[in-house]
Amino acid sequence: MNTTTQRGTMMREITRFGRGGPAVAFAIALTVGMAADASAQVRMTVPPQSEPIALQGATIHTVTNGVIENGTIVFDDGQIVAVGTDVDVPANARVVDVSGKHIYPGLVDAYTTVGLSEIGAVGMSNDVNEVGDFNPNVKAALAVNAESRHIGTSRSAGVLTSITTPGGGLISGMSSALALEGWTYEEMSLASAAALNVNWPNPNPRRRGFGGFGGFGQDQGDRPTYTERVQQLKDYFAEARAYKAAIEAGEEVRTDARHAAMIPALDRQIPVVVSANSAAQINDAITWAQEEDLRLVIRGGADAIHVADRLVAEDIPVILTSTMDAPGRDYEGYDVAYRRAANLYEAGVKFAISGGNSALNTDRLGYEAGVAVAFGLPEEEAVKAVTINAAELMGLDERIGSLEPGKQATLLITTGNPLDMTADIEQAYIQGRELDMNDIQKHFFEKYMLKVLQRMRIAA
């Protein structure tokens, strides 16, 4: 039975069984045509844009230049050519009528491990943490699995660009900015070294032992203190500066890949993203970054509101790693994380919102921002937090994050705001490529729904 015949048969069955109840009719309707698709590839990589495309009739949310009703966006060779209501459409363009739909920039997850982690319980499928305390030369892109199933689910949820980030140690390495489409990491890479990552020491580490992770009665005497850990970080940056100075002076030095990798951060060409949550950590990180003359971005920021005045005065942005966390302290209200973004906005702190680091949760990025809207953040600011703000923090705002001529055609066609879980993302483009919107979750839904229908003798 071919696809057309299958769909015709299933449509007749929908008509016949639809009177049995809306739930049955809805379930059957969702499976139209899926019999032919259930055995297909989960996600296919698509070729570069080969012809001009014009999307006409949609409400276009440019993010940086307002909202355009009944607008047209034209892109060619992967870049946006024109956006507006009075746009010249090239004669050879493929015109797509998207009347009644909305067009948004693709979402940007400012902190994720997508591509580095597949199954949490399977160690060999995770390549997030490197061994040792100092790994500034590690680039996340080099370890990315372009076939990761999390890429498909992330794209279906609107995330088209990831800032994939390594972890572990004091200096984890370099975040890599990736367009989530391509055969290899080289094809996906927007910036292999987008930011240097530092994990600020905890001033009040929990003691292990007596049944903790360290085992019963483990001796804690050899663990370095907070002051010692901060000094180790300072010493390492001093060594990198000495290495840089020697290179610039033309001295003969032994090549050190780790110190060489830090030079763009020392020169303020890329930001240094510091993981810090408590007010003490954030304050100490700011003081250190000022002494080092670094472009600082705070990641985590659980207590950022308590140092908001300093963050504003020093123009230091924050990447909030989750708006859906439970309270971390007994005296905090249930909504402390939910309101965090709104509080920072009201205080004047610039911020981005991430999907919570986990590759598995990258697809909930829009919902993280949506929760912030429900708890006081203006909708347009929430959209900025997962588009242009995230792009600016990583120095990518000239290429992505908004819909403007000259930027990459990385965008979403939706039925509504992508931060609203009732809206559907119907199609996405990355650098002009019209994506295959299938993913592993859709694949399994269709596969096992077909099983149900076969048992009901509705589908062959």
C-alpha cells in the first residue's frame, strides 16, 4: 500500500471512528501518513540553500526592529536579503505562503552540553568533563557528535544554535558556538572558541565523609582551602600572561597549547564565563576579573539579584542556568527561581536564559523563558533572553539572534510565540537550509501509535 492509499484509508477510518469520542479521533488524526514514515531516518541532514526563498504573509518578529505584520522575508545563499512589507522578491525565488504564521529568529542556548552528552547513565556516551584542573585548550566542538539525537529534539523546540560547553576543573575549556545542522562539527561550527569557562571555587564546600561521596570517615585534611583554590586560578592566569608577554617580545619559549589558548581571553577578544551562584562567589569573581581586565560573564547567578547594583555598574551580564529550579534554601519562596529573570530585568541587569546545561534539557529552553514570563518578565524581554542577548554575550550578534538583512537566515515558522508550549514550530531554517523537522521523540510517537492503531485494526 503506498503512502497516498494509506492516508486515504486512515482518513476514512477517522471519519468512521471519530464519533466514538474526540480523544480517539485526535489520536488517529495525528497518525495520518505515519505508516510510511515510521521506518524512515530520524533526522536527515539537508544541503545548503540552492535558490532564493521568500516567506510571505507572516507576522515577523525581528526582535531588534519591532514586529512586522503581513511581512515578507527574503533570504539567499544562507543570508537574509530583505525584511519588510514592501520587499522586492527575486524572479527566481521560491515563494512560500505563510499567512497567519509567525516568524522568529532561531533560539540560542547560551549554555548546554548538546552534542557532548547522549545518555547520562552510559559513560562512554558522555564527553563533557576533561581530566585535570586546567584545560583552557579544550574546545567543545572537537568532541561534538553531529548525529546526536538531542540535536533533533532541540531543533524541534526552536533551538537552532547552541553554545556547547565543556565542564570540570577550575578552567574547563572553550565553549563552541554551533549551528545545529550539518554532517560534522566543522560544518556546524560558528566559533570553535567562543568563550573561556572558569568554575569559581566554592567558599563553603560541603565536607564529605561519614557516608557522603568521599566514603565513611574520609580524611579531609589534604583538600585545598577556598583561598588556595582562588590563588591557583590567579597563578595560572599569571603564567598565561607571562607566556603571552614572552611571545610578544619575540623570546624563544617552549610551546604551551594551554597558555596559548588563553591569549584571546586575556586580550578581551572573547568573554570569560565564570560559573558562580552565591553572592560571595559573584563578588569575588567580579573583583578578580577587574584585576585581570577580562570580559566577564557570570553563569548560574542564583544570587545575582543581591549584587545587581554592582553587575549594572560594571556592565556584567548573567546567564541564568534555569528558571525552573526548586528553592536552594529553606527560607526562600517556591518562586525564587521563577522570578529571578524578572527581578534582574527590573534591576537593569542584562541576562540570557539557558536550558539548564543538560543536553537532554536543551529542548526546554523556550519553556525556561516562558516560565519567566509567567512570573513577571515582559514577553519581548524573554524572547531577547534566548535570542539576541545570548548571541551578544558570545559575540555572535552580527550573525544570528535577530531578523535583519545581512544576518544568517536562521529562523522559525511557528503558530505563535515559541516560548508558549501551546504554539507549534512548523518549520525551521538554519543558514537558509530548510530543515528536516523529524526527531527521535516524534519518530517513537509515530512508531508506537501505529502499533496501537494496528491492534485496533485501524491501520495496516
